[in-house]
Amino acid sequence: MSVYEEAYSTELKKYVSALEANYEYSKGNIKLGKFQCCDNCKFPLICANLKIDFTERLNTTKHRRPYFTPADRNARHSKNCNIKKRIVLRYDKKYEQSDTFLEEGKEFRVNYDPTNGLVINSSRPSTNSAISFQNNGNMKNSMKKKYNFQSKQVGTTKKHIIQSRNGFKDMVEIFTLYKMGILTDISLYDRNNNPLNFNSFFINTNRASKVSPFKIVDEGKNLFYYGQAYAHFSKKDKKIIILKFSNKVKINGKNIIAQPYTIIFPKLMQKSRRKGLYNELKKYAERFEKNKKVRDSYFTLFFRGSFEIYQGKYLRFNYSNSQLPIEKNIEIIPN
């Protein structure tokens, strides 16, 4: 997901794409490399790989093409920011139904409960894979009509059929926009219509608690896990990629501390129509192989599922409960 296709250059006093910024830098027209969200918002941006000479063929393989990214993750957009207004307006009238959540405008009902985490339905909808919400009267009539919810009522619970849409990528985008301070005026509810916050089901593997230097996670609990990650080639086969979180996590109640990982097979990625993601991971693996210390070798990984202990000491991605292949449960965002 790229929010900033263009940015406002404070030096050129105009909007430029990242590629244009790179070109202007090579001509000496940009020196400081200062960019912001738009002309009426001082949210700071940097142009990654601004100084790389992409006329050199070797650099096109060693480095990712220029792109804009926030210079300060704690910065906030101004109230009248044009970018923020445009995105918020897009969500104001948006209706969505997926395997993870229901959405009406800026209200989201996530198929989540505190004990089991995310309840991820099969990609093939049926009455058995329906998402259930307590019928406490909070759900809008327009939402009920839009999603054609079943009228059959069991006790105080109504069953709502979920379509085959994979909502993982959508929820990652919503969360990212929220963290960037763009999509902040939203309401989250769990499957029982109780208020919910992102910290309940988005777990940052980078952050350690005061109790432990490692993030403590529950084995087998389906959630959205995210954090700094990298990719490298398998020693046995260069086409196979190992995808791994950079930081170790600890399994709650067990003496297992490891970096969660999964194995990416090219044929499965192509079968799932994720060849583009495979190619991107391949480039990251090539950069990591050449230089493990540069920013370009790492990215933010999002994974939907849980972690399982393997051979008593490793942690593997476990996505079996989602009934969707790993290719449908991972997304990456450049640093």
C-alpha cells in the first residue's frame, strides 16, 4: 500500500513523484530532500533512495525504486490536510464484507473474541462459516440490509454469511492509515459488539514489555502480527525463500524464544496469484544476501495467524485455522 504517490517539495514548491524527486536531485535542483504530505500539511516525508543513481543498471537490482515514507512515525497530519480529507471521505461511504470483518463507513465489526483471537472463516462461504454478532440493537439497519444478513435467529444471536473476500489486506491498510494519523475517527467492535482497539488483535513483535525483553505471545492464538522482517534464500534451493521476523518472541508459559518464520515456495505463490509478492521478496532476499546492514534489506511484515512450536525450539507461522494458504495471510510494507 502506497499512500504517498506524490509529495510536496518545499524546495521546488510543487508536487513531485518519488522518481521525479530522484531525477531533480541528480540535477542538483533538490539538495536538502525535504518533503511534506501536501502544501497545507507539514507532515514530514523522506524520499527513500533519493540519492541513488538509477541510471546505473546495477543499482536497479540492488535498490528498491524511490518511494516516499514518513520521516517521523509520531508526527500527525494537520486538521485540514488534503490527503487526510480524501482518504477519510473514501471510507465515509464504504461498505465491505470479508472473512475477518464487516464495515459500514467508519464502523468495523471484527470477528474476534478475547479468548480465541481472530475467528477466520473459510474462503468458501456457507451457513457453517457464518460470522456471528450479538444482536443487541447496535448494528445499523442499513448495514443489515446491505449485507443481507439471515433473518433466522438462534437465541440472541443472528448469523451473518461472510463472502469469500479475503479481508486481511484491507484490515492492514486500515490499521496503517490509523497509525499514520490519517484514519483516526473510526469505531471498532468485536463479534459480541463490545468496543475494541487495534492493540487487542494487532501485535507488534518489535516491542518488548517491561517484564520480558521479548514480546510474549500465546501459542495458537490467531491475531495480526507485524514487525521488522527480512527474507533470505534457502541453502538447498535458491528459489525457496525463508521469511522471518527480525526479533525473537517468547511463547507464554513456555521456555521457547525464537524468531517466527515461514517458508515461501514459488509455485504456491504463483498458484495463489501472488507472483508479484514473491518477486518483491526475492529482491529483498538478494539485498539481504549482499548487505544485511542497509535499510533496503528489511521491511515491515504483517502476518495473520498464530505461531506454533516446531521441533521443540523453533517457531513457525501457523495458518491452518484460517483455511487459507500462507500466501493469503502475509503482506509487506517497505521501510
